Amino acid sequence: MGITERKEREKEIRRESIIDAAQKVFFEKGLFAATMDEIAEAAELSKGTLYLYYRSKEDLYLTVMMRGLEILRVQMERTVRRNEPAVQRMLDLTEMYTRFFDDHRNYFRMFHFFNTPQFHKQVSDDVMRTCDRNNRSLWELMIGVIRSGMDEGTVRTDLDPMEVALIMWSSATTLLMRIDNQYDLFRAKLNIDLHNTLRMSNLMLLESALTDAGREELHAAVHH
Amino acid sequence: MGITERKEREKEIRRESIIDAAQKVFFEKGLFAATMDEIAEAAELSKGTLYLYYRSKEDLYLTVMMRGLEILRVQMERTVRRNEPAVQRMLDLTEMYTRFFDDHRNYFRMFHFFNTPQFHKQVSDDVMRTCDRNNRSLWELMIGVIRSGMDEGTVRTDLDPMEVALIMWSSATTLLMRIDNQYDLFRAKLNIDLHNTLRMSNLMLLESALTDAGREELHAAVHH
DNA sequence: GCAATGAATGACTGTAAGTCAGCAACGGAC
DNA sequence: GTCCGTTGCTGACTTACAGTCATTCATTGC
């Protein structure tokens, strides 16, 4: 029965090509300005067909977003796996996130959708779960590094690793979002370089999460 | 000519009553689920009339939001004006924000709109400017406290006051938003109390922005 | 060939933001 | 009191878009 298998493959290819088209349109216009008719046009399919493969516009959007999440996960994994002290790897993670922001701005922008649960209504449970799972694995990676820092004696053990990850990641995300939207405005009107603000914020939070030994390592690493 | 004056007054009253109606509907349903027909119904006016007073749904939304911004400004002003050391007032500000979140959750939710510039397209320049101005005055208040901390020798002078304000305010806002959306989820699945995470984050950032003298004051104030 | 299966279509429905031609009520002139 | 101009209000209409479904078309197995 090679035929059903071929059909399966073709279906999968179609699913992907729809996502390619959706990505193109979402990158250009964002979730709200993009229309299903445009995506259908870009995919060279009729609108009805899109709905045979995806349940809603939001499902399509999240599926595109997950490509970005996957890229981020891979880069994070690479950073975390390095054979370095935890403090160095935490620093590397902050740098990695900024680099991801620079290299994959369009995907980064899509992440914002996730922080706005009002829009989650149209999302099918299935897609939502996949998203959550991917998201979770990012947290696990960060928590792992923080834990190893605690073992090394460079990270305070009176803190919850998840809390530390949450605080640092949230802070960085918010500032990156601001860089995306308002970098020029802050530079012109307030003479603030938000990239510097971000580095500052990362260092401040990192410092307060470290032990004295950790802080020494940090300063050595930053000055090197 | 008392008549034109009376008419002005009546117009102003109508403007306000439209905002009352809009507030009711937006609080219940949020920006997207709320419809102009519902707001018209609640205001006991026709939809067309709403557009005589406000240019778009988003204008209405932001005008409601500014009521919240004004409440926040007043409370912040009260906190800032107190005759206390800067460190204490910075602590008070973080507490004040959490209290605002508890007491005026609906307004707080509306602030999220501001962080999502994709929606700003329908907003008239006029309303946007008013919003910006109000927003700006919040920053001024925070910056004032940080500056006075620098004068007192409790806040590091190598930092930019605006940057410190930005970092602390953004961090608190993000975590409060998460508390709003995912408090129960974090509690159940990860055994994290996000209120505690928020306190932690506030303390960590505050600590790293203070001088040694400032940190002593902080610890005295926290243990009081 | 020919029926059966299923993939793809696009006209259609429903909904909601925003518009505008017309109506009504009020005030001032005489 | 009557008329007319001005102002405020209306709701049916236009437009736009997400999502649906009866129909068409192509492929496969007999």
C-alpha cells in the first residue's frame, strides 16, 4: 500500500506549504492585518482548503510561531550544553536571546501573542498543548543551568530556580519588546539606549541571584 | 449667552456617559469581544452617536484606560510626596503598584493594550498624545524619587534614573500580568507563588540599584 | 469504462466597525 | 404663534473578513 503513504506525504507537504504562505503574510502584516484570503492567495489554494488543514487563523499563527520557538530551543540547548561554569552559561543565555531577537525578529514578534490570552479563544486545544510543551522545554533548560549553578556554589540556594528563570526571562523579553517598538523614540526623546538598559537589567538581576563566589566569577567574565 | 454654555455642559456630560457605558462593556468583555452596538445599547444611544463623540472603538478604549492611568498617577503622587527616605518611598511604590493591581484589576488589564502597538493604528493622534503625556508624568514621578535617592547617597549614581525606573516598572508590570493570567496555573503545576516571585524580583532589582548605605536602609525597612 | 472516495473550491453566511442621508427638536427672528 | 436655520441623533447601509458547505473535480480500485 504505497499509495496511502504517498498521500500522507503529500498532505504533510501541503500542510507545510500552507505554513510557508502563512509565515510570509504574517511576517509582513502581523496577526490582525493579515487575512485568510491573502494567505490562501499566497499558498495558491482556496480559503476553504486552509480550513481543511488548520482550524482557525490563530492555529495557523501559532503553528508558524512554533517554528520560531523551535529555533530558539535549539540555540538555547546549544548554549546550555557547553562545558562552562553556570555563571558563564547564564551570561551566554542572555546574549543568545538578544542574538535571537536580532536574527529572528519576525518570530520574536509573534511570541507576544502568547502573552495576550484574550486571543487564545480561537486556538484549538491540540495546538495549544504543543505550544505549551515546547515552551515548557525552554524553561527546563534554563532551570537546569540555574540548578547547576547552585551545585557549583555560585547561585544562591535560597531562591527557587524556576522563579529566577521567570524573573530574568520576563525582564529580558519585556525590554526586547520595547526595543522592537520604541528604540528610536527612547533614543531621541529621552537619550536612552535601550540595548544598554537591557544589558544593565540582565546584569543587575544576575548579580542579585548569585553568591559572593558567583559574583566574582561574573565580574571576571564580564571584564575579561 | 447661557445657552451655548449649557449645551457645552450637556455635551461634556454625554461624553462622560458614553465613557461610563464603554467602561462597563470593556470591563466585562475586553477590547475584542466588546462591540460598539453593545456600548451604544448600554449608553442608550445609537451607534452613530458614539462616532460623533469618539473616532473609533480604540479611542473609546484608551479614554476609559486613561481614567485608570489617572487613578494610578494620583496614588503614585501621594506615595512619592511622603516625607520619607527615597529607599522607603521606592519600596512604597512597589507596594502601591501591587495594591493598584488588586483594587483596579480592570484598569490594569487595559494597560496591556499599550504594549501592543499593532492596535494603535485606529487611535487618533489626539488621544494618543494625551495618553503619552499622562504616561510621561508617571515616569517623571518615579525618576524624581530615584534622583532624590542619589542625592541622599542611597542609590548608585552610575545608573541612569530613567533606566532604573524603566527596568523596575517593566519587571513589575510583566509579573503582575502573569499573576492576572496564570496565577493558578503556576501554583498548581509548578508550585510557584507568583506574588512571591514579584516581591523577589522587586527586591533583587532594588538591591542592585542601591549603594551599600542604601542596602542597609532597605534591609532595616524590610525587617522593620 | 465506472462507481466510490476524498480533496479542493468559492459562493455564501454571519458579524461587526464605521458611514451618511435624513429626521427631529430646539432657539431665535418676526 | 409661525417659520427657518442649526444642531444632535438615528439606524439602515456599506465594507471587510472569518469561517462554512454544497458542489465539482481527480484519482483509485474494480
